[in-house]
Amino acid sequence: MKFPSVKILTESAAATVKRFPFEVLFALAGTIAAHINTNNNWHNRPEETWCFRVMMMANLGLLLSLSTTLFTESRLSGKTNKSWLLRGLVALLALMLLLVINPDERQFDYLRFLLFSLGFHLLVSFAAFTSGGNIHGFWQFNKTLFLRFLGGALYSIVLYLGLIAAVAATNFLFNLKLDSDIYMTVFVWIAGIFNTLFFLAGVPRDTAVLDKDESYPKGLKLFTQYVLIPLATVYVLILLSYEVKIAMEWRLPKGMVSNLILGYAVFGILSILLVYPIRNHEENKWIKTYARSFYILMIPLLVLLFLAVMARVLPYGITEERYFLLALASWLLFITAYFLLSRRQNIKVIPISLCVVSLLSVYGPQSAYSVSIYSQRKILTDIFARYGRYKDGKLLPLGDTKISARDGKEAYEKIEYLCDGENMAALQGYIDEDAKAVSDSLTKNIKEKRYSYRNEVEMRQVQWLSKYLGVNKFSTERFITNTTYTFGMANHSLIPIAGYDYAVKFGEYYSTAGDTMRVKNDRLTVVNYNVDSGHCKLSINGDIVKVNLNDVAMRLISQENTIKQYIKKSDYQTEYALPEEMLTVTRETADHIISIKIVKMSIDIQDDNVNSFYNTDGYYLIKKK
């Protein structure tokens, strides 16, 4: 086997960059953002958010640019100026997505990114085949991309394992003490640059030649015939049996059945696509029979699917999940009707139509977010209208109006949904207050953006809105807005014990409670440590020593002006590295002096009271008088 020289590899890489300059730039931008994020310990900081946004933009930009390149190569061949102008405009459009998609402000933007990514992946599959015909070339093109993707993944995994083994060996042999982040850094650059260049280098340029390519992997037919089709058969037998069962019992199907139907559809459509090029061969006439029977069997299953979805939609409204189930069910209905009624049997219809569905779900009045918000808000307004508390397009506070527990609970659930991830924007104009201004005010009350920041924002919004409308008493959960503090010794790794006879450890993660230790003539028992109330109790020769950590915590909090000089920045909670004496409590018995050293304790404060203790540990230092 002849391996390519370094010169050939270099020339191939240069040719790839020349053919796909925008794609490589997007890959580089995403890789650099991932590298920066990997090598910094950020949690919910603006820097981390921007890194994720750049990575999202790079992913979408690469896919959109690749689609444009394939389109211009097939339709604008020889028109260099028009080609580069279109590619530049599309790259600029992709850059604008950096400003549009902001999951830190709108959680639904995560889903928007996934929908864009799915749509653009599908766009890559047919961008070079937008003219009529070329169906065989279309199949060969996507086969090549798929095999190139698998090959790139294999090469990348082997290269990564080899490099991290080399790094680990070097680290061990030369005692370099390299940071563990280097392993993730190596992965990021291999996945972002090497794998991308490898894949792009294998993207076919001359799509016309592919239409004449009759090659077909024999293993693909065997995989389809003996793996995918049997799996699809198992699914359809189970589903048809279940459909007969519920028809005999005359009841609605369970919601989980929709997943099985979608699974059958995936296996069935994939198996038909994989054997498409050989369907007309004399020995493969069974393929056409299987394809037609698959779509015929989809008809009763689609009825079952729509029943399962509507059984949830009619009483509870549309959510994002139900929206996508309805969208996929409608798409499957279209695909089934097309392949049963059309003589052309154009498989390009599958990715094109699914791409359209994906992109239509992102923005606009027909999008998943808009439809689900409209549906849930309509249920909320209907509930208030039944009790005369929805007038002139405004939700009015219930006040003294009595409503049923069922309606109250449902109204509260709709408020939870409408406050999820979009800063109360769904109710702007539906209440007398300025929803956006209220949301901004509630957000500003949170001092720092930490790991639970987004949940805390939503919690505050639900609390405010449910209280404003008068349905807070119907909450099935007790939302608690806490202020979290963590107090710890500045030199917690070294506790001086000079002058003491014994040191006994206590804390949340130590099982000393109930243990009895005898040292010389002293009998020591850690009676208990109650993590919820923060009470510690120690017995020495029958004498009981009690410490209430609540008192310690409240004393420290009352000295806020004093302890603020010891504050330590943390992405998780407000943390203080205090001098030892501030976390020391002394107790005495007839024969002993006990110094309680609190190494660390975390507390939640609500309404100026300690709500809970956790991550607490320390030492009893015991000295005989």
C-alpha cells in the first residue's frame, strides 16, 4: 500500500482550503472558541456565553457556507463573480446569527440552534442537486459524504488516542506536570480542524460524474436486508397488534406509542433509501414490494400517531414537544401520500421537505415557540374568561374571585410554562403591568450570574406573576428563593492543634455520629450531627457539648461590612475565606475545654433565616483542664 507523501498531503490541504475558505474560517473560529472555553473555568459568565454563541455560529456558518459552495459549483459554474458574491453574502448572514441566537437571554434559542443545524445539514445533502433529475447522483453523493464522515471519525479517534497516549507518556517520563486541560484541548483541535479538513477534502466536486457511478457496497444491502428490515418488521407487528388491542377496548392510545411509530418510520425510510440504487435489478424486485408495503402499513400507524398526539393536545394544549410530534406526523403523512401516489418516486423529496419543516419551525407565527405560546396562553385566558377576569385582552387579578382547584392548578401550570426561558415576553400586553420591565427588575435583584442563575430568574418570575394574578396558592411546588453563602477557613488545609489532646472530625460526609472512642481514660462520643438544622452534639465522659451553627452563621451575616473584605469570587455561590478565629466556637465542661473549628459550611438564607445547611465539616479540638 502506497502512503501519500507530506507534499501530497500539504497540497491536498491547501486545495481544500482554497475550495472551502469560508468553511475553514468558520471551523477555525469555532475551534478557537471551544479552546478558550475549555481552558477557562467559567460558569455562566459572559465569556462562556460568548464562546458558546461563537461555536453555534461557526457550526451553522460552516453548514450554510458548504451548502452555498455546493450550489454555486453545480449551478453557477464559470460565473466566478456571482459565485463569490453569493458565498460572501451567505457567510455574512451566518455571522449575523451570532447576534440573533442568544441562549443566555432566551432558552428556546438552544432549540432554534438545533433546528437550524438539522435544516442546514439536510440542505448540504441536496444543495448540489437543485435541478431536476440526477437522483442516482444524489444518492451516490450522500453515500460518499456518509462514508467520508465515518472515515473522518475513525481517523480522528485513532489520532486522538495516539496523541493523548504520547502526552501522558511524556508527562510521566519527564515529570512535566502538564495541565489536564491539554487532553480536552487536543480533542477540540482534532475534532474542529483535522476532522473538518478531512471531511471537506472528500466532498465530490463533479456531481455529473456521480450519476454514472454504478458502484454499490454489498455490505449495505446485507445490512439493510438482515438488520434494518427485520427491525422495522418487529416494530410494525408490535404496533399493529397494539392498534387492534385498543380498537377492541375502544380507548385512546398511550402517548409513548408515538415514539415507536417514529422509530418504525426511521428504520423503514432508511432501509428504502439504502437499497434505492439496486431496486430495479432483477434479483431485487422484492425491494419495490417492500417499499410499497411499508407506506401502506404507515396509513393505520399514522392514524394511531395522530390519535396519540391529539389525546394530549386537545385537553392540555400544544407544547414544543407536541408541536414537533404534530409536525413529524404531518411530514410522514405527506411522504406516505407522495410515495404511494407519485410515479416519479424522487427520493430528494425526503430531505428537501424535512429541511423545510425544520426551518419553518424556527421563527415566525408558525414556529414551535409561537404556536406553543399561543396555545398555552389561550388556555390561560380561557380560564380567566370563565370567571370574568379576562377583559379587553387583559388578564385581571383574581382578587376575591373564587375558582375551582382544577382551574387554579391549570392556570398556575400555564404561568410556569409561559415564564420558561423567554423573560415573560409571552405575557407582554396581556397584563396591566409592563411584563418586560418587571422581568428586568426581578433579574437585577439577582446579584451575580451563577450556575443556577437561569432557574432563579424563572422562579422569581413565576412567583411574581402567580401572586399578581392570584393563583399562587394553587402551586403544587414550594418555590424558594434563597441567598446562598459559603464560609470557609482561609487556611483550611492546615488546622493548628497545639495545646489540645484530641481532634475529632465531624460533618455531613463523615460517619462519626454515634461512634464511641476511648482514649486513655476519656470516653468520647459524637452524639449526632444534624445537617438540616446545623446542630452538633458531643459527649465527653457523659458531659454534653452542644453547638448551634445557625447562631454562628447569623452572627457572620450580621457582620457583613466586616466579612466583605474576605469575599472570594465563585461561579456557584458567595464564598468567604475567613480567618480561623471567626469560625471558632469554644465550649467547656467540668474537665475539658472544647474548641469547635468550622472548616467549611454552606447555608441558604430565606427571609433573614437559615433555610438549610450543607457541605459542612469541621473539628472538635479537645483539651483537658
